[in-house]
Amino acid sequence: FGLAFGDDPLPLLPGGVAYFEVHVERTRSQRSGEEEPPGEEEPPGDGFVIGVTAARPEQLHERVQFAEDVPHSWSVGYNGFAHSPGREELQQVPWDPAELRAGDRVGMLVAG
């Protein structure tokens, strides 16, 4: 579990949009046959989350544990929810990343 940040801004594509994607290599459900080391059982969580932030890495002074706590960020996943700045509560969306399987690709299109 944790957060990963890219080290560069997303490149702009024709039309002034930005896009990135990740490739799913395996999921928790595909690990069900593996035995977890003692004390390392995976707790239930929010599932896969993908997002972007308008903040530069050097502006992130506090260490964050959850994607929705990243300043100036938009994210989606959370077992069927999305986060956007200025909203206290997560918003329900019609996509649940629990349906992801190995080999899937998940992308995010950023349009102004």
C-alpha cells in the first residue's frame, strides 16, 4: 500500500489534454493462493486509486498516506468513488476498480 508520484508533469497532447495509464500486473484476489508472511496480512482498504495533482512535488511538504489528502488533486477508484478539490465527501462513480484483472490498463485523461 502507498502512494507513488511521477517525477515530471504530464506531457500535453494535441488539444491541450494530458493522459497517462498504468498496467495491472496482478491483483489482491489473484494472490489468494499465496500465503502471507505472519503479521503481514492485508487489511481491507480502498482498493486501487489513480489520480493527478496540480501541486509540484516540492510543494508537498507534508507526507500523505491517502490519495484524497494530496493537495490540489483529483482521484478515482476507492471501490467506486472519486475525490475532487473543494468537496468534503467522496462522490460515487459508476466504476469499481475491484473488477480489474491482470493485463488491464487504467488511464486518466486530464482536460481543462
